[in-house]
Amino acid sequence: MTTARFRTRALTALALPLALALTACGKKAEAPQAEDAAATKNAGKLNIYIWSAYLPKEVIDKFAAQTGIQVNFDTYDSNEALLEKLQSGVADYDLVVPSDYMVKILIAEKLIQPLDHGKLPNIANLDPRFLDKKFDPRNQYSLPYFWGTTGLGYNKQKLGTVDSWEAAFDPKNKGRILMLDDMREVFGAALKSMGKSLNETDPAVLKQAADKLKKQKRLVATYNSGDFANILAAGDVDVAHGYNGQIAEVVANAPDKLAYVVPKEGATLWMDNVCIPVKARNAENAYRFLNYIMEGPVNAEIVNGVSYASANVPARQLIRPEILNDISIYPPDEIIARCEFLEDIGDATTLLDQYWTEIKAQ
Amino acid sequence: MRAPEATSTVDFAPRAIARLPPASPRQRGSVTWERRLLGWHSLLCYLFLYVPILILILYSFNRSKQTAGWDGFTLDWYGRLFANDLILRAVKNSLIVAVSATIFATIIGTMVALALARRSFRGKGATQSALYLPIIIPEIVIGAALVTFFGVIELRLSLWTVVLAHIAFCISYVAIVVRARLAGFDRSLEEAASDLGAGPLDTFRRVTLPIILPGIIAGALLVFTISIDDYVVSSFVAGVGATTLPIQIYSMLKVGVTPEVNAVSTLLLLLTVVLIAIAQRLQQDPTPSLSKGARKK
């Protein structure tokens, strides 16, 4: 009967992909369960939760081959995503990499555990300039993984050499300036250009910075924290306030046209840090991995693979010269000396919030 | 990838347009300015919907790594894509989630729709209203609620918590679509079947199911697309090894999205188009073929 045949055929056609999909997912269904079983048997696992493009696969593979530990890793896109995951209490991560300010929050929320420095002899390899910061005094909970700066990307064909924040406040660049859509960073740029600290709390100085930013508003094409590097690369702006990593990426594609500079007045330093969550089930493996990535050669391999600056001293001898000498990745010491981490500025935040709203609403 | 909140409204638009009766054959001189305006308006609408997608496809063949400009044709990104374990794993995870969620949500949602349309029971009104909640409640609230719930019952986050979460919010969509199909259902067809000696199971399989099948397929396709591009809920409930494609893409934003993402989106688009084509073939007027069969009898 035609109808019946049509129907059977239709159902088969529908059922086939579904059945295939089912078998596919049936197979997958076994895999994680098997993993779980293995974990309870020999604890040979390490689950890492980290920013994208932060850890070369080769390094993980070598560690796994050396130790027999099975390493899983997932990536996140914001510190807040990480916070939420740890707050759930049911996420099985053993190693996480929050930024400076988030470390402080995770400590306060009791979501990361104190580190036993005795298990981490390679701490001796770390550059003291990046240790003992206010967000985690004496590095009780965290160790530096990567650090970087917030500076200016610019079109050197149009502007020549830029070395100062003033390029972002220069009326000549009207409509060709991009600033991050980030209150603390934008105020940081203004304060640094005035020779002040990023963490200034004096209301009179903050008022001056706000006035400077209100005047700058007319010159700014856009405030953007996500796509700033691409906007610069596309030629829509000539000066872009941004993080070194993303700008270095577009500079590498157009080295004749673009450049990145940490302004001579100094800039923001950011740092991402390795921590072990309180609920880590494989904390011992996390310690092993932590110590492993602080070995000079391993750390150099990581830096060579992803082009971010680490705080590891012996690694420097093995880091490719084009990375080590790239001032957008490793700025010269005298400039680092003028850079600062963003710190909690307490009540002054309210004042900044108010000014920021005024600036954005102008 | 589309913004998560745009899903429900956009998905039906082309289908609704496609269902409009074809315009009457044009007569000489009858093309009024209104008609022309309507034509231009439709053209603009289609351009608005499809130009971004076309550009995405085009740029998957762009030699330049930046989206800034066209640098020449290349297939490199497809090669790089198939060498990129992270993206491939994310695609695999997304497909596992979308397929499982679609299957379970479709079955459960259809049963819900049938129960609501056929039976009267205590709490029916409440069930009906509750059905709309997952659609109305902001995704971020669903995500937060689910992760709290998983925390309370101590269910470790994994890929399966993502599947569970997706099933939970997909059921409503299927139930609503299938219910709409059931609204015009002529129950005398079922009565005729049982008069002719078919048992309840036979009646369902040979009469009810074929009639509501287009609704079921439409519901399944809808939830498949919702599931595969869901970011908000997934990012809340994903555990170890459960990075789905949208999560992967968002996490890549920090270092800049490469054309590999365009390449993978193009391939997924192709898959979706194929699925929709299959579904539409299946949907080609099953009701007339049924009545034809009935007449033969």
C-alpha cells in the first residue's frame, strides 16, 4: 500500500539519523562514566579550568606521559564564569587561573585553598617583582601564571612613534581613538597621564581625572572592551586602549602598520594566577602540575607556545628572543617599575562610578 | 553564532513567510507602487537576515586571520579546524547535547501536549501555565536555578548536567508547538480508526502520529537549534570536559576569534540546512496522502 510504504520510508528516514545519533551518544555516555570509575580507582586525574589559549597542548601531553595523570581541561571566557562555577560547589576542577582581583574575591568566598609552599620547591624560580601582591599577600593562595599590561595599540604609519598616554587625549586624533569600556582602566589611563597612581583615592585628583575624561569623550570614537584589537586592525581607529595580548596578535599580522606601547608614564599591570579550589578532588595532582609548570624549561615552552609573559626567571634563557625582546610582551624593567596593579580603592569606587556614568551619558 | 536571546522569534520567520500563498500571477500594469514597496521591503528583510550569514561563510575562506579585510581565498581554516582538538571536541559535545536533548524533549514534550489536549486532570491549568515559564524566564535565571539545584542534590557537573538542563527548557517549546498542531485535530479520524477495529496503540501509530508528525518535527528542529546555540544555560551547568561550541567560541574571544570559528559555523549551518531539508521533505503534505489511502480502502 502506497501510504504505508510512504510512512515507513518517512519514519525510517527520520529514525535513521536519530538512531545514529543515539548510538553515537550511547558510546559517549559510557566514556565519562568510565572516566569517573577510573578516578575513584587510582585518582589519576587532573581537571584544569583556564583561559583560552593559555596552555599549549604539548605541555599537557608531556606531563600526562611523564606522570600517567589524565589531564582534562576546559576554558572560560570571564573571571565571573569561573566564580560562578566554583560557587556551584559541584564543579570538579583542581586547578583554576583567576585574574588578580578575582583571586581576592575567591579568597574571601573561601573557594580556593591555601597553598602548601613546601610542596612547591620551584617557587624559587619566580620573579619576586610579581610576588606578594596586595590581592594575595605572601602568595598564600595563588602563584603568578601570566602577566601583562594595558597600554595603547596604534597605527604607526599615521601617528609615527607613540610613547605617551597623551596620544589618546590629543585633539588631532579626534574620532580616531578607542578606549576600553572599563571604568577602572579608563580612569587609570587618565590618572597615569597626569602622573598619578592608578589607585588614587583623593577626591580632588579624581575630579581632575574625570574632567580630563569628559573633555576626551568628544575625541573618542567608541568605548569597547571586546573587539578593540580588530577595530584597530581594520583601520577604524588610530589609537586603541587595550590589553597587550590581543593587540600583540593584530600587530603580528601587520607589523609595518601597527604597534603596541606601554606608555612611558606607566600603565596597568594585570596578572592571572594559578590556584587550587577548596573542593579540588585531585589536589595532589594539582600540586605536581603546579610545580611542573614552574620548571624553567617547561615554563619556557608554555611562553613560547602562547606568547604571554610569565614570572619565571630561569625560563627566560629558553624563551625565544622575539618574544622576550617584544616590549609589548615583556616591557623593559624601567617601565614595569612605573606600572601598577589595580587595587580595591574602597569608597572612592562610588565616586568613580558617578563620574563614569556622567562621562558615558554625556 | 546567533545571540542566544534572538532564537525563538527569528526561527519561525522564514517558515511563516514560506507558508504564505504564492502571489497571483503578475498581470501587465498591475504592479502598483505598494506591491513594489512590499517587494523592496521583503528584499531588505531577507538581506538583513542572510547577509551576515553569507559574510560569515565568505570569511571562512579568507586568508587573513583578522576579520578586517579580504586577503585572498584559502581553505586553510578548514584544515586548521580539523586539526584543532578543542573546537572538534566542542562540536562533538554540542552535537551530543543537542541530539540527546532533542530526542528526550521531543518525546516528553509530545506526551505533555497530548495529555493537555486530550485529558482533563487536576492541576491542568497550572501545568499549562507552568509550560510557558521556561520560555518567559530569562535564561540566566534558569541557569542559576539549575546550578543551585544540582548543587543541592550534589550532582557533579558534567556533560550530562548540560543535557538535563537542555531537556528541561526544551520540553516547553516542543509541547507548545505540538499543541498548536493538535488544536486543529479532527478526533473523528481516531474514532473511525477504533470503529474499524484498531486498538489504541494502532490508532496512535497509524492515525494520530502521522497527523501530528509535522508538529513534532517542527518542535524537534526548533529545540535542536535552540540547544545547539545555547550559551547562557550551558555555561552555568557545564562541568569537566563539557565545553560546548558556544562556550568555546566565547572563551576564544579573549584572544580573538579566528576564521576557524567561521569555518565551523559554516559546517554547522550546512548540517542544519540538510536537516531542515530532510524535515521539509518528510512534511510534504502527509494529511492528503492519508486521505488518499483512506479513500482507497
